[in-house]
Amino acid sequence: MTNPPVVDLATWQHARDELLVREKAHTREGDAIAAARRRLPVVEFDGAVDVVGPGGPVPFTDLFQGRDELVVYKHMWHDGAPHQGQCEGCTTTAWHLRDAVYLNARGVSYAVLTTGPWDEVAAYVEFMGYTEPWYSVRDVPAPVGDDMGTITCFLRDGDRVFLTYATTGRGNERVNPSMGLLDMTPYGRGEAWEDNPGWHETEGRHACWSWRSDADGVPTWGPTSRPVPQWTRPGATPVETLGRRGGH
């Protein structure tokens, strides 16, 4: 079978209504978890620590842009790797938030941090066409630096700065709405761990297979692949970055 069972609209609506009960319970539990998240204790740290951006070193507090709250995505980095060799998960996550205007309207700033050396990071950001601010936090201690691959939230109260929340793994999906939309489809994400009913062939697919492909869009983890968003760059070609290291 290549598609779900075909039924009349009334039968579909009954099955949909049964699932809706579970979905609403899930939503309410999510609201309760969010309420608990807002009540977590915080950790104060030195917000004057320097990070490196396009204009050189700046204090971490500058990332707040005068606002009281800051959300950052900490992008993993592979020193010296060609552009297509950077983390496919982080590439996809960073690609999804192109404009933080709605966060800004709520008093929240957004930035991407990474441990890469700034010259490599700057070339990568230009190559990808990212529009959000990026900063290198190489050798900067936690909670600003340290482990990458996380979403981390900070609070500012005058000159005082606090760590409020951090998540990683599938917690990062909050900034990637494509995953949530794929979860609504009958074929799902195509991940190896998914509980799929068999409507669509998934055997043999690598976990997160959709994050890397060749120039023809064929999923692959071979030497001709790169994170899928990189192919959407205007003028991207198979030859453009192969062999390039650190953007040089």
C-alpha cells in the first residue's frame, strides 16, 4: 500500500476528532511546561565578556541591542572545513529564522554564536546569505561559549545579565518549523527513528537524510553532498565550494 486507507468524509472526521483530543492534551501540557520554564532560576554571569563580530570584539551585552531578552542559536563549527562540510543540522536550523522582527517586537533580540574563527565564519555567513547577526565565541567561557548545538536564552536587567534557559537535540526544533509541518504529513520526515505505517518507503534512509543532498537533490552523505539549504543559494553550483576550505 502506497497511501492511507480511503474513507468517506464522515469516517475521516470521526478519526480526526479522536486524534484532536490527544492533540489538545499535548498542547495544554506544552503550556504547562512553558509556564514551568518561565519559573526556572537564573544564573548571573559577566555580560561584558567579548565576542567577535563584523566590527571586531564587542561586549556580549551588545547582542541585546538595547532589549531585555536575547535568544541565541549556538552553531556547531568544524575548523577549516569547506562550506558544504559544516553541520547540516545547524545549517538547517540557522536557515529557518531569516527575520527576527516579530521577536524584536516582543522585546527579544536574536543572534547566532559559533566557536569558529571569525575569518572563516564571516566567509560562511556571506556564502549562505544569512541575515541574522553572527558572532564568534571562540575561547569564550560558558554560558556564552562552551557547548554548541543549543538554543540558549538570556535576560538583561540594566548591567546585569543572566542565563535563563537552554535546550539541545530535538529541543532545537522550535526554530525549525519545517519539522513540525512534516510531522503533519502522511509520509512524515522520513527519519529512521519514526514510527511510520508504511505508506512511504523509508528503509535504508539515513537519519536526517533530508538535510544533505547532491546538486540534483538526491539524498546522499557522499563527497558531492552539502546541507540542503546551501543549494538554495542563488548561483550555487556543484563546483563552487568543493575543495574550498574556510572560505578561502
